[in-house]
Amino acid sequence: MAVTFHAVRSVPKVANASVQIVTTDVVSSGVPGVDPGQLENAGFEGKAKQVHTWPSGGRVNALIGIGPEADADLQSIRSASATIGRTLGRNRRVAVELPSDLSLTDDDMRRALAEGAALGAYRFTSHKSESESLKLSRVDVVGGAGARKQAALDLGAAFAEAQMLARDLVNEPGGTLTPPVFARRTAAMARRSGLKVKVWDEAAIKKGKLGGLLGVNRGSTNPPRFVELIYQPSGKPTGTVALVGKGLTFDSGGLSIKTGQGMMTMKCDMGGAAAVVGAMSALSTVAPRCRVRAFIPMTDNMLGGDATRPGDVLKIRNGKTIEVLNTDAEGRLVLADALCVASEAKPDAIVDLATLTGACMVALGPKIAGLMGNDDTWVGQVEAAGSSSGERVWRLPLPADYKKMVESSVADMKNIGGPHGGALTAGLILQEFVADGIPWAHIDIAGPAWSDSEEAEISKGGTGFGVRLLLDLIRNFEPVS
């Protein structure tokens, strides 16, 4: 059941629960209408992640803390609001009061609230015979009605819905979400969302000389797909942004097979593609001024009788060749083709997302994505989008002298470097397939695309990381001069 958000002036009498998001400063000076002794006995001080609930007249009342006023930011609001979805999800209608003592704008807080509450209520139950269903269907946000206040809530809800679509795709098993199924679901979304769509079947992929995608697919009985999506704004476009997402619907590692433990979450190896599909699904609502094009290679990486062998050489669409020494370094092979096709469309900028390297997780852990690129201004826009969306990225270098690590004696390059700097050498390989003069950014989401636990707005399993970042980036896109 989708959660809807409504701007209202006061707490409706029919609300099943009433929530106030508060800072420690407010609690220490006294929450209006709440007995200080009650909070003291409960040990509630308004610290981040603290929740205090009590019944009153058939309604559940709750206080959710976000810590000191000086430390509060939009992520604090998003995290507190996610608690509403999880803790109070059995209530059909919840009213929420945002803090009034913060320097954050009301529009931004409302958007963050809608994102957090919807994402906190997310559940993936498609394959459960029995599941606990949440009743939450409506959140009333107290503090005034009007078109602008409602628009901020609607924007946050659209961002959340797009991210939940990405989560659904990532959480779907690899044996169910095969490349043809993924392509069909993406095309159906495109038609619902008013996007243009083109699906390349295996014959078209062969004709298009996408050698990287074909090489990775050789060990599979499921044919590959390559999907293009186009969003066209109503007015004159301010430019064109190209999105590229890695769509490995399952990654066994190929002949360089992963361990059993290493394969357990590999249905998430299409997290980059899922983020792109999710972001594209919201564009008709978000209505950015720029044109947006998406390029999504889809395959799984299996061990069939004619699977690509270590030592094989693949020719990518632009004619460059790659010696495959590790078939588990397959993402860069399919992205190479996609970056070539995206470059041919001559966009003003490209950004790709991929669950690409374990090395990036070693460097940045499970919650922060690695960011690389060839243009400081464009990378700066991506950094700003990560900051405003709450999806953290950290810039990593692309050292030109590290290209020696991927030199091959039999091809233009090999698909792996040495034992160190794996995230960087992967980025350097991708850079070879971006046409000269096009600003490009690469986001390695190997860590944050999947979570083993729930925290704030993050769900267990597929997180949909990157959707909010992409939507912020597109909304605020400025062509690089």
C-alpha cells in the first residue's frame, strides 16, 4: 500500500497517531503539552534515534529525537521520519509536526520527511506466503496547507517511490529477474511514465558490435538485452544528461567463480541499472528542464560451456580490445559498450553507476560510494547532489600513471590491474570508452547498494542507493562550459 502525504494546518481528530520530531534543546526547555516528569522517567532526552510513545484518548502519541539543534540536518529529518514508517506503521493515519527551531527550510524538511517515512515503511514481500502488512497509508504533515507545502511533500514522495522501485528490482531473485524480464519491466515502466524506450534484443546487440556485453553473456542461457530510455522535457532542453547503469542480473563470477558466500547477494549486481530505472520513472513528476537519456546493458554472468575464458580478448563497440584475465571483473566490460553508445548520443554529460569493485568497499566501507571523473565541475555537481540527497559519495583519483597496471601484451588493455587500487584501475578502464570532450562521472556503489540491516531510511537488502542522488543531479543540472 502506497503512503500518501498531505499538508494540513493542525492534527486531524481522525489521526491514529500524532508525532513530534524534536531536538534535545526543545526537550530540555520543555515540550509543550507533555509532562517533563514523564519524559524524565522514560529517559527521553531528544537524542538522535530516541523514540518515546504513550497512549492518550485512543491515539498513540510519539516524540522522535534528532539530537542537538546545532547538529540537525536534512538527514536527521529523513532518519527520524523513517522511524515513523517502522515504529508506527500499524497505524493507518499518522500526523507529524516538524521542528520549528531549525535553520533548514520548510520545503526541504517536508521533502526529507516524505522520503524518510515512505522508505521506512518499505517491505519486500513478493515471495512470502505470509507477511505482516503495514497499515500506514496516510501521513498528515502539520504546519500549514497550500500548494507549495504540498508540492514539497509530493516531490519527496516521488523520490521515495522511485527508490522503492529500484529496491524491488534489486530484491528480485536473479533467476526471476532475468535480462529479458528486466527489460520488459523497464519498458512497461517507460510506457507508464511517458518515456521513449528502445530494447535491443540479442540480434541487435550483435549487429551493434557490443562485444563486452556479448562476451559476458556467453556462459548464460538467458539472452542479453540493452535498453535505451529517453525523457524529453516540455520546453526547450537546457542540455542532455546521459545515465548508464550496470545491469548484471546475477553474477556468479563466470569461470573465475565466486565463493558460495560471495554469491549470496549477487542478485544486487544490477543495483546501478535499478537506480537508473528508478530515477527515470520519476522524471515525469519531477519535470527537470534537461533531456535525460539512459543506457542499460543487461545480462547475467554464468558458467555455461562456452563461457568467456581467462585470456580471451573482447572487442568493444568503439573498436578497442580488452584481454579478460578475470571473468569476475565483468561489469567494466558491459559498461564499456554502454559508455560508447552513450557517447555517440553526444550528451552534455555522462554519469554511470555500478556495483563495480570490492576494492571500493575496502576503501570506503559499506555506506559511502566512490566517485571518479574526468571533469572537476561535473564531479562537483555530483558531489553536491550526494550531499543534498543524503546519499554520500567520496571522490577518488584517476591517476594517469596507474594506466600501466592495465596494459596488456595482446590487447589494448586487460580487464584487471594489480593487487592494489582496484577501484581506480576499473575507473581508468571505463574512462577509455568515454568520447573526448564529454564530462563523465563514475559512481562505484558496490558498498551502499546492499545492506544487511535496517538503519534510518535504509532497508535490509537492496537499498536503491543512487536514485535520490540522480534525481537531485538532474533537477539542478547545469551544462559544463
